[in-house]
Amino acid sequence: MKAARYIEVGQMDELGRLDTPLHRLDARVKMAAVVLFVVTVMSFPRYEISGLMPLFLFPFVLMGSGKIPFGAIFKKVALALPFALFVGLFNPLLDRTPVLTLGPWTISGGWLSFFSILLRFTLTVSAALILLACTGIYRLCAGLERLGVPPLFATQLLFLYRYLFVIGGEALRMIRSVRMRSAGSKKLSLRIYSTLTGHLLLRSIDRAQRIYRAMVSRGFDGQIRVLHRTRPGWRDLLFLIGWSAFFILVRFYNPAVALGGWLTGEH
């Protein structure tokens, strides 16, 4: 049951149905803010670390204002963290140029770029997850469609997100049933996994046909519909302008360096 929680779509959908000032903002405005945030994060030099730290204010403020549990975001970021570790794993070996000296220790550029990759990954992935949690997949895809994204792409994205977890749950049930019939043996052979994969493909095709027929019988015509369609107002504009100004300030003026200089009396 614990493994099933990680693939359940219900948690993010429930968070997306909360009623907070952040949830009531227009989905397009929140998407624009997150895109600007990601662009700002990725625009920093590869050795930058201190300049990225103030940007953590963005996800923390959104989680607080949207009543999004920190643990829900942290677990999902930690689940995908090995990919970032693999990307920057060889940086300390390939880039040994001395960049920083801290007392008796000399830190190479590879280590700085490695930690910078981890920070960028944490910031961007957490922002994307918070956007999903404070908007919901249905309003998010509807907002993409209203931004000019082809309706077919938005609909496919919605179905991919929604029914990927359905297939994942089906796979877990199949594995659980096989283990219950394997006399307590937890190790399954490659032949069994290949057989399960084939059965899962057949079940997926059958499930997709039944879902499609049920949707068509209920009037589905390929268009995403939401109950409450929001329009940008002055709160949305203030949200976007305020965060955009913060991103520009952090990008061209490093508050961490300025604070360090003020504490040491250099400025």
C-alpha cells in the first residue's frame, strides 16, 4: 500500500481543489510566473550557488499561501533526485579547476557545478509540482489550451497524467497477485516480468477502449471543460509583476553577497 501512494493521482488532485488565494489565481498567470522562475534559475552561471539561494523564497511562499504540505513536495522531489545526481556525478572528476579556497580546502569548479545542478533541479522541480498542486491538472491543461496550445496536445497531456497512474495501479495489482501465488518468493524471474508486461499491454488496450466508449457515451468531444473558468484580475497582475520584479532583482543583484559584505564591513 505504501508503494501505491507514490503513484496515486489523488493527492495532487485534492490539493488542487483547495480554496486559497493562490488557488483562485488564473492558471495562465501562475504558469507564466513559474516559467519566468525556471528561466531565471537556468540563466545563472554554472558555478553559481549563493545567487540561487534567495530563489527558494518563491516555492516556500507558494507552499505557505496555498496550504501545500512541505512533505508532499519534498517526497516527490527526493524521488526524482537520483536523476540530477547522475547528471552531475562526473563533474568533480572532469572539472578540477580550482575556483574557491576555504581555509586549507580548495574547491574545484566541478564540485561547484555539481551542487549548482542539485540546487537548480530542486528549485525547478519543486516549482512545477507546486504549480500542479495549486492549480490541478484539469485547470492546468485548460489554461494551456487558452494560451494557444493545440487542444489535441492539451487533451493528450491530461490523459497521460490521469491514466498513467491507473496503469501503474494495475501493474502493482498484477505483481502483488503473482507474489501471493509464488509461495512467498519475492524474487521474480525475467520470464515472469516479460509475461506480466505483455498482459499489462493487453489490459491497457482493453481498459483504454472501455474508458473511451464511456466518455463518448457521456458526450466527450475532445474539449477540456472546467467548472469555474477564471479571468485575470488585478490580483493576478500584482502576483505576476511582483514575482517578476523579484526574479529580476535576484538575477542582477546578489542579496547573499551584499549581506555578507555588510556583515564583514566591506561595504
